[in-house]
Amino acid sequence: MTRLFAAGLAALMLAGFATPVDAEPRFAPIPQAVVADPARDPAHPADMAVFTVPTGGVRVNAMMYLASGDRPHPTMLMLHGFPGNETNIDLMQAVRRAGWNVMRINYRGSWGSPGKFSFAGSRADGEAALAFLRDPANVAKYRIDPSRIVVAGHSMGGFMAADAVAADPKAAGAILIDAWDIGKQKADLVDPTKRKAALEGLRENTPPLAGTSAELLAREIETTSAKLDLEALSARIADRPLLLIGAEHAGAPTTRKLAAAARQAQNSPKGTLTEAYMDTDHSFSDSRIALEAEVIRWLGQFDPASAKVGTPGIPLKAAYDETNPFARIIRGELPIFKVYEDDQVLAFMDYAPAEPGHVLVISKTSKARNLLEISPQDLSRLMAVAARVGQAQVDGLGVAGFTIVQNNGVGQSVPHLHIHVIPRVAGKPLMFVENAKGDPKEIEATAAKIRGAMK
Ligand code: DGP
């Protein structure tokens, strides 16, 4: 994957660059929301709402994944492609896990929504969906933060997203995923050597669509191509944050043209352009995780919490901090559920278990912050206890195995060397993310089982 960043006009002038700055981070972080479920909020759990949206004399089918929590949520409208076989539901769910509401519609005449399908109708439907999110009654009902509404779209939906954002100056930004520049299709339709293939391309997508045909859609493109020009639209929305994602084996050349048009039109410091290109097809078949990560990282500018990437870490080298929680635990200043203790080593339950029964093993005598500082003697004492804890987890909890994790700098939050001993359920992946605190009663009961099985 290659990533390019072009800052807003002001920043570009300051930096003295006329072209985008290649600022590819060597290892772009994967936000936690891509790989891990958030804790359930019992008072305001995540939910799904189904409803219809009035547009063009009909009511089209719509739904919203509601984020948990009672704060007003940033909200993303996701507009599907032509006809929308690729639903991108994994992306919608990941964005919801990141704390966003995510709404979807089916354009009139598509996938069971009433009415006749057309590009003009789809434009109006996208705009109506955005208006629905702005309606004060819906803002209250679905806990929407109207100042942070972003419109995303895939393929034809990319066009519709740009159209909806252009029509609403208050929309916070747009995400165009391998967007289709519909108007550009005219060139193929009017070329006698390409018309047949272009018509076939339209025809194979019409089965889920009502009230239309390849010929009708071709005529609409030919007669309204100026209105369906996505380069012009991209320029119009360049006053706001814009994320363009192109698929190298499909629409990347189009995305690069849209980026050029947006870059040229940038007329506001708020208009930041972010481009990402992925080595995949139009459905992002090989890059679903990368797609989700890219979108959620970008959404972080509107809501930093949503792009959280777990424990970023602490410096590898620093003086020992006597106030760190494990130093306090050794001094008896913080309560723990103890599993094992001898003159040098203490094993106790992690209060935020990656898996029930997660134990931490620490030295009571060494001030090593990490593996680079500990003596081989101290380390061997720790590992001997870690092995016994692992055996006790297998015997006491009935798990199939255990995994040892030991973070140094990156991923480390407590600056006192500790060995994680994590019970493993066969076939269940271990997530390297910041876990929510567990229920103390359950942790205490698990500790008793492990303690009882220690040999
Ligand atoms: P690491 O991210 O590798 O530094 O792991 C630190 C772990 O320690 C993390 O899983 C949460 C846990 N932890 C942090 N503070 C406390 C505490 O005060 N008590 C207990 N029981 N666990 C703690």
C-alpha cells in the first residue's frame, strides 16, 4: 500500500511543496476498532435502527448501526455502489466499533427500495439521507453530533458521497472509495468500438435495480454527463477534509485524477486531501483490514478516541519510577488478587485481562523496566514462575494452552518488567489491544482456581 498526504493549500505553501508529500509511515498503526470489540455499555448499548427516508415521493429503505454510549456520536453515511453488491458492511461495523453511528440507504429502485433507479435519483437520495441525519428529531433520537457528519461512498457511492457533501456546506468531510466518475463513461458510450462493452458493463449490474435498463442508464450518462462529472465535484468539496482511496487493479487512475482536481481547487486551510492506494481490486478483496484501518485513522481527525491504537508505549530507556503501579503493588499500596509469591517473585491477576485468568509475573527485587535491563538470574526466576502459572492455568481452568507476552517500550504501559501469562482457548485469536477492566469478582474466582492448581 502506498500513502500520500497532501496538506491544505496553506500548509503546502508553508512547506514550499507543489506536489503531494510522500509521508508514508513505515508501520501505519491499525486502530483497535479494526480488530477488537468494545466493552458493552449496558445503559446505552450498540444497536441497529431500521427506518425509511423520504425522497422523490417514495420512502427508501435505510438503517443505522448505532454506536454505544450516550454522548452525541460522530456519524458516517455510507453510500453503496452500482448496484451495491459489495456492501462494505465490515467497514461500517468497524467504524461503529470506533464509536461512530453509521447509516446506510438503498437508493430508490435498488435492492427493494421503491421507485425507479437512476443516477439523478441516487443523487437526490444521498442528499435526502444527509438531510435526514441533520433533522433535529433524528439528531436527538439517534444521538448524532451534527457537527461531525461525514459521507463515505464506494464506487458509484463515491460519486453520490461527493454530491451530497457538495450540497451540504456543513458536512464535515467525504471519503471516496475507488469512486466511479460516471460522466466519464460517456466517452466509451459514444465510441462505436467501445459502446457494446460499455452497455454490457451497465447491463450486468441491473438485476437488483427496478425501473431501468442499460439503455436508459446509458442515455442518462450521455445526456447529463456534465452533472455526473466527479472531477468537478471533487474540486467543489476540496474546501473540506477529503479521503480518496484507490484500488490499483481498478479505479486508481480515476482516483489520481480526482486528487489532482481537488488539489488544484484547494482554497481553504481546512481542505486537507489524503490519498491512499491499495494493491487490490474494486471490492478491496485483498485489503479489507487496510481499508478499515485507513478510514478509521482518517476519521480520527474528527474524534481522536475513534482512532485509538492501544497502548502506544513508553521509552525503552528511563530512570526507574518508584510510583509505577507495580512498585506500589510490591509495597502493598495497591490491592491485588495474588496467585503466587516467594522471596523474589510475585504473580497476580491482571485487572484488565486479555482472556479470563490472565496473570502478571514480576520481580520484587529487580528494578528492571524491561528485558534489556534485567539480569539473567532474575529473568530465570521469573520464567520459572511463569511456567508454573501456565501449568496452573491449564490444570485449574481447563484451557488448552497459554501464551507468554512481554512488552518492551512499544505496547508497554507499566515501566516495571512484567511477564504476561495468558490462558489460551484453542482457535481463539489473542488480541494485542488495551483491554477493558474485568469484573473483580470474576477475576477473584479465577485467581482462586489458578492458585489452587499451582505446584
Ligand atoms: P503492558 O501493557 O505490557 O505494560 O501491561 C500492563 C498490564 O498491567 C496491563 O494488562 C494492565 C495491567 N495493570 C496495570 N496496572 C495494574 C494494576 O494496578 N493492577 C493490576 N492488577 N493490573 C494492572
